Amino acid sequence: MRPELLGLIYELLPETHSRPELQHFYSLLRDYPARGGKGLRSELLLLSARAHGVAEQSSQWQSALWLGAAIELFQNWVLIHDDIADDSEERRGQPALHRLHGLPLALNAGDALHAYMWAAVERAGVPGAMGEFLEMIHRTAEGQHLDLTWVASGEWQLSETDYLEMVRLKTAYYTVIVPLRLGALAAGTVPSPLFTPAGEALGAAFQIRDDVLNLLADAGGYGKEIGGDLLEGKRTLITLHWLSGAPPEQQRLFLHEMARPRGEKDPQMIARILDWLRESGSIDYAQRFADEQGADGLTELRRALMNVAQPETAAQILQLAEGYVTRRA
Amino acid sequence: MRPELLGLIYELLPETHSRPELQHFYSLLRDYPARGGKGLRSELLLLSARAHGVAEQSSQWQSALWLGAAIELFQNWVLIHDDIADDSEERRGQPALHRLHGLPLALNAGDALHAYMWAAVERAGVPGAMGEFLEMIHRTAEGQHLDLTWVASGEWQLSETDYLEMVRLKTAYYTVIVPLRLGALAAGTVPSPLFTPAGEALGAAFQIRDDVLNLLADAGGYGKEIGGDLLEGKRTLITLHWLSGAPPEQQRLFLHEMARPRGEKDPQMIARILDWLRESGSIDYAQRFADEQGADGLTELRRALMNVAQPETAAQILQLAEGYVTRRA
């Protein structure tokens, strides 16, 4: 994340309180932001603002920075709550917040950070931005519900279409579509309708790449535990593809293991499943699928950015989006 | 809650989706609102709007109704998350949302409802309202942190001042101060600064009465399990007062029981503690304390409302506030 965005987040979040318990509360709010996310989404937003004609140092740029801070705050409160829902162990290379402070305090800190996100949106003062954030949260929560309800109900009879609908909702809006749109709004222009199909494809590519990285043993900078998706019983393109063609005995063992709660999963069995997935070719299949989605998304995005005010910044956006499907962390 | 407010909430929340899982998600969003809260806070807000001169059927009244819907949505998402944090069993006479659908889905539904609250604030279009909601969430989350961190850390060395600071933050802002202020803002007037001290005292009285009701065996319309605060290890004025004068052996047994997680608490021991509390006079002490806070708050509130546009509505506000310390449910 750009240092000036972290600066705005720190400006917004309270820092000191005479009561030690509330001082502690404030430290929880700053924890995830201070761990230093990559800031991909705010970067995309800021590039989109520049491509649409916002000059650095202008008051529009300051508004775009506040929107960037808001989108990073969104990412952070969602991660706190997701880590609770999935009972994740790690986030950005450190223990998840609820593993440090217990579920109740982490849940509450996530709610407070959610409100500070709205404070950042208000500071931006960009007409239409509030509606974008509402749309983003609604779609992301719908995707999250699909993801979580399949886990909760043990549903594995899912098609690639089901998976794609889930990740478009869960990932594409907040990772691609809304950052691109917010950049246009910060410039006072109407966002291209092509941002939606472009972002759906690129968001799917981004999420599939994330699923791939979660299974690769050498994903150094990834920041979450390797194989965590298996422990959490996540539906991914990889597991769904593998499941459709796996030997019946492996299918049986897999479904049996996935039906156990996270805490009762057998590490040896998880290791065997990891081997099956890696040997099956399903990871390669998923990566190829991500590459195709990425290529489609880039084509749409190129069209969407054809007539923007600053074509050289548009090229930077395309470069950033291209990195979504090849990223290592 | 007024039927027209529930109508606005239903207008805002999505209803149908072709995917059964998302249809299910939408039913989770409507669950707590449909259980029919008392709507005290929105009622206070609407009375405050009328007292400050908003005429029913005016466009200002429509804005006040949207703010009322927003404050009820706040109450609902907070209750979903509080029930998770406390692992409560019941809410409004039915199982808590996470006990019906599991923690992950309930947590996510609470987040989505939080966003719909902001959508209602936006619909109201009242200048300054967004800042009031931000202030309300920040203070409530601070109070919630105090409450939860004392439970998590096993802290019982607390004074009445500690307790009062906690409930002023946790309860007073969203129950009294902010509804009163929002009513004034809906009328386009500057809220009286006396709303803050008035609301702090009345909010404390309201919360202490809530703590009393939680221990009374005959609280028919209360909607939460009797003695639930003990199971959740909540610090209340009653337990703190009792603890300061209880026989050492009872203190020891109490602290030992409170140190156990909710699921491992011994029902027989909880029943004995309930008897001790009821016999000790600490419930009466707390009720007298609530009465005093209530009286102080009413004095301040009367002064705050002295010069409002509609004095007869001011009288209704005082009547509603008076009920805060004598309510049965």
C-alpha cells in the first residue's frame, strides 16, 4: 500500500486513550492495516483516477486518495471477519486477529473498522461513491454467503458456472469493478459500462490464481497457511475439477475428510489430498482457466479504457491487471 | 416498531433471487427485523423530530422515517453480532441467528445489514446524519470493547465508575443521545448540547434496568434467557455491588464459576449465584441507582427540551424516557 494511504488511515483511526482498555482497542483497529497489504485495489483505483484525468496534487486527487484509503479499510475489516468465519490461522504472515485476542474482540474491531471505512468515504466527498461502496458490500456479502453456505451445508455438487458466479460476487466487485468505477467518479466522469464484464473476468482470474497459490508449496510471500483452503473446506475450481474425474475411492475419502470440522481434520489425510490435487493436473487446468479469463478481461478492459483522458496511465492499468493472473503473492 | 418503519426496511432489503442460496441469504437479513423489536429508539427519534417542528406528511418527516429505519437496522446488525460474541441462545423469544444458521452465515448477514443501515441513512438525505451514525458506532464499539475485554481477561476489580463509563459508551449513544440529536437534525435545527448529559444518565438507567430484568424470574416479555448475563459473565452493577460485600466463600465460588467458559458453566452453581444475588439486596440497590440516574436524566432532558417548537411532543418524550427505568420488557 502507498505510504500516503496508510497515513490517511492513521489520520482517521484514533490513536491514544487515557483508559488502557480503549488504548488496546485502538491498537486492534490499526493491526491489520499496519501489516501492510499489497494495496492492489487502491492502486487500481488511483491509476483509474489518473487515467480519467485527475492530476496529482489536485483536490480531486486528495478525494481519490481518501477513496483509496476507504477501499483498503474495506479489505481490512472484511479480512478480520473472514478470518473469524473461516477460523483462519494466519493473515499476512502473522496470527489472525481473533487468534490473538479472541473472537468477540476481533469481531467488534472489524465492525468499528467498517464504520471508519464509511468515514473515509465521507471525507472523499465524491458524488456517487457511497452508492459504489453499498453495491460493493452487497455483492461481496452475497458471494461470501454462497461460499460459506456451501461449506456449511456440505454442498459439493457444483459446476464451474456455480463457482464463477460465487467468485464474481465475492471477489470481482471489490477487487476490480468498483476500484475502476471509483477512479472514474473521482474524476467526475461516468464509469464505462465495460468495467463490469472486464472486472468479472479479471476478478475470477485473480481468485483462481489465489486458489492456486494456496496449494503451491513454494508460495513464499503469500501470507496465509498453505493448504488453508482445504482445511477450511473451500470450494475452488481446482477441487471441483479434480472431484469430477477422481477415482471413486479418492472422492469418497475426500468428501469424508471435508465433512469434518476444521479442528478435527487429519493433517496426514490433508497432505494426501494435496498430493492428489497436485498430481491430477487440476491445478494446471485451473491456471489455464485463469489465463483465459484474464485474457478475456484484458480485452474488455482495453476497450473500456480506449478513450480515457490519459492513455499512458491506461497502459499501466492493463499492466497491473495482467499481473493479477501471474502474481506470486 | 412502527409498521411504516418495517415497511421502509422491507423496501430497502432485497426480497427474491433466482438462486435458492441467495434467496436464503435475503431471508437471514429480514429475520431479526421481522421479529419485531420494540422500536424504542426510532420512536424517540421520531418524537424528537416532531418536537423540533417536523410536521407529519412533510418531506422532513419522510427523512426522519428513513433515519428511524436506519437506527432500527443498526440495532439489528449489532444484535446479530452481539449474540455471536456472547454466544447468546435467544433473541426476541427465538433462537439467536448464529444458532439457526451457524456463525459464518450470521456474521456475514450482520455485515450486510450494517451496509443496508448506511443505505437508509443515505436515503434520508439529512445533513449531519452520517456524522451522527459514525459517532454512534464508534462510541458503541468502544463500550462493547470494554464489556468484552473484561469478560475475556477475567477482570472483576471494577468500580461503579468503570461500569458507568462502559454503559454510557455501550448503551447511551445509540439508545438516547443519537436518536434525540437525529430528530433535531431532521428538523434542520442544531441539537441541544444537553442531550449528551441527559442521554448518558438515561442510557445508564436503561442499561441497569436491563441488567435487573435479566435476573428477575418473572420477566415475561424480555425475550432473552433469564440469567443469560451470568452465563455470559457480564459485569453488571448488581454483580459488582454484590461482589464488594459478599462472604469470601461466595466470592470465591462466584469468581471460579465466572472463569469457566459459557458452555462449561454449572447450571446448579448459576442457580445458587442467582439466589445469592436476589437475596443480597443488590438488585434493589441497582434499581435505586437506576431510578436516581433516571431522575437526573429527566431533569436534564426537560431543560434540553424547554424551548422546542412543539412543547406537547416534548412531554411525550419525557414520558417515553421515564418508561426506560420502569420497563418490564
